[in-house]
Amino acid sequence: MKTITRRFASQLRDDRGDVPGWVLICLMTAGIVIVLWGVAGPALTGVFQSAIDRVMGV
């Protein structure tokens, strides 16, 4: 039991984290945003422009 407690305590003190994992998550998120922006960007621009035109009464 004491060994499990020591192992758990040492993992809590270890603040290095999983840097390669976080870098991969950030890169994948950036990639998804870029792809979605490329696909949905023109459609979103059209929706925004249409909404502005309706508000302005054009």
C-alpha cells in the first residue's frame, strides 16, 4: 500500500507533463481550424453579408 501511495505522490509532483502530446493536439487543432475555415469561410462570408444587407435595408 505504501508503494502505491509513493508512486501516486511522485506522479503528482512530476510537472513536466506530456509535451509531445500537447504539441500534437495543438497542431491538429490548428489544422482542423484551417481546413474548416477554408471550407466554410465563403459560406460564412455570404451569410454575414446577407445579414448586414438586411439590417442596412439594401
